[in-house]
Amino acid sequence: MKKVKVGILGATGMVGQRFIELLENHPWFEVSALAASERSAGKCYREAIAGRWKLESSIPSAIGALEVTECVPELDCTLVFSALDASIAEPVEQAFAKAGYVVSSNSRNHRMEKDVPLLIPEVNGDHLAIVTEQKKRRQWKGFIVTNPNCSTIGLVLALAPLHKKFTLKKIMVTTFQALSGAGYPGVASMDIIDNVIPYIGGEEMKMETEPQKILGRLKNNQFVMADIAISASCNRVGVSNGHLESVSIELEKKPSLDELMDALREFNPLAGLNLPSAPSQPIVLREENDRPQPRYDRNEGNGMACVAGRIRECPILDWKMSVLSHNTIRGAAGAAILNAEYMKVKGLVG
Ligand SMILES: NC(=O)c1ccc[n+]([C@@H]2O[C@H](COP(=O)([O-])OP(=O)(O)OC[C@H]3O[C@@H](n4cnc5c(N)ncnc54)[C@H](OP(=O)(O)O)[C@@H]3O)[C@@H](O)[C@H]2O)c1
């Protein structure tokens, strides 16, 4: 199969680096263009990223030699992954979509728009149908598809099978979010060592709104939001990667613990599609009292699975549990790549 040429916008950031790592030797996609700000443009990638490559893997040699360009829609590719800073993502992503590129974006800017899918293929693959409307309404040759915020995605992936079977009514969630979620250099070391910061700008609002869209329905080209009350409290902790969340839920139907655990274990809607980045088990259930933990569990399913555990009765709502997902893989670059793979099998990327 001839590989699809892809570009990365924001290739020098924390998420951009993950795209490069995850796309090395990808069976369907080949990185042919890298773009970032004018600070990096004109340099080869290895020079542009000097001192800022923060992954344990090495920079792939072919990528190191590629020239970084500015983010203008003249890249040699048909699909772009966007890991752009939110301050610039909106006009840049729109320019690429208008010029005919498929844009698979991580940025928050277009997530809640009424003609843009906020996609988790295991959960709401049918929402992709809205891109026909998006192209028509905006007179674009290409289109934009987004993935959720890094803390939303683990929460929704873990709760989607429960919503499907038992209908969610209320969610209370407290997060313990990793430093890489703030980009690089992110939070100053003097602020996070020996400390927890009980505020992440904009995060709670995203967690309280994005799930309703993802778990909602697409009806007559309109999103009907799921009727779920959500309260989120977001904290930054001194962990490198992996967002841990303590979640309490109220359900309309009242399942037993076994029924709840079976719903999580059996959930595997992409089985059979053979998407290269899809984990064999999207939700991994841990039964030990002290799991999941970021350091030990974040790489489950190559960082694409969400790990759930500590499922027990909640004296206020119905059930409570812990959920963990890798924020720059399942919560960012890996999610956008899985979205692109799903679009490819659905005939939207060629
Ligand atoms: N980190 C996470 O866990 C995570 C998870 C989900 C979503 N996201 C979202 O993904 C995006 C990237 O996050 P990040 O953590 O990778 O941020 P980051 O490390 O700060 O990287 C930002 C990238 O945007 C580029 N950029 C900044 N200003 C630009 C401009 N004026 N024109 C063109 N490019 C510009 C930077 O290029 P230079 O290097 O040239 O400045 C860099 O490549 C953000 O929208 C973020 O909210 C992040």
C-alpha cells in the first residue's frame, strides 16, 4: 500500500515530538513535512529542536534532516496533524482545511463547533458524518476533525460503555495531571517540587463540556448533547506523563459490580478494523487496590489504552473508580493518529 504523506504543524512542541515518535515506521502514514513558528522555520528539525527533544527515544534520522517550514498551506502532504499552540491554531487550521488538507487537530479551538467532530473512534465514530456539512457550510475543500482534551479522553473512554448500557446522570471527577500536559518548559520546577497546584487554566470547563458532545448524538446534522451533569476539579502534580483521575458516577440504571466490570471488559468497538494504533483492549481493568499508577500503567496498550481500577460503591453517587491515561499519547498525538486511521478506513483520507 502506498503511504499517505502527512505533515505535522507544531512539530517542535511536546505533542509534536510525540507525533514524530509515533509515526516512525507507521504502516499507512509517512511524515513528509514539518512546520512550526518562525523561530524554528528555515532550520533542519535537529537544529530547531536542539535542547528541546524531551522523549526517551531518539529523533528519527530522516526527520532530523527535514527542514521545518512556517505553517502555510503549501506542504507536500494531504493530511496534517496539528499540535499548534492554541493562540495560533484557529486561523492556521482553517487555512489548511480551506486549501484542501484534512486536519486532525489536538488544539481546543474547534472542538466545540457545531460542524466539527470531537472524535474518539471507539465512542462516537458516527459523528464523522458531520464533515460533509462542514465542507458545504464553509465552502472548504478539506475539513477539520478534533480529538478531546487530554483529561477528557481518558474519562470518556472509561465511561462510554457504562453510558451505553446504564446511562450516566452525574459525574464528579478530580484529576492529578502530569507536567507534560503543560507543554515545554511548562510549570517552573520551583512551583511543582514538593507541591500540588489546584488549578489548570480552562481545564475544568473543557472536562465539564466536551463529554456531553462526545457522548451525545448526531441527529439531522446537529449535535444533541448528552444530558449529564459534570463537576471537575483539576490539579497539576509532579508526574512526567499520565493523567490520573478519581471519578464518581451516578447511573440511571443500577447495575451490579459484576455487570459494571463486564461492561468495561467487553468494550472493544474497533476490534476487526485492524487500525495500527488501536489498542487490543481500549479499557484495561486492574483489580489490585493500588492501581492504576502513572509510572507503572501509562504505557498500557502502547499508551493508547485507558486503565481503570478501584471500582467500588460511592456513598454519595453510585460508583467510584480511578482512571489513568497517557496524556501525550492517548490524550494527544496518539488520539489524532487513531482518528486519521479511522478516517482512512472510512474513505475520508486517501
Ligand atoms: N501536552 C499535552 O498533553 C496536550 C494534550 C492535548 C492537547 N494539547 C494541545 O496540543 C497543542 C500543543 O501542545 P504542546 O504541549 O505540544 O505545546 P508546546 O510544547 O508549547 O508546543 C507548541 C507548538 O506550537 C508552535 N507554535 C507556537 N506559536 C506558534 C506560531 N505563532 N506559529 C506557528 N507555530 C507556533 C511551537 O513552535 P516553536 O517551537 O517554533 O515555537 C510548537 O511547535 C496545544 O494546543 C495543547 O493545548 C496538549
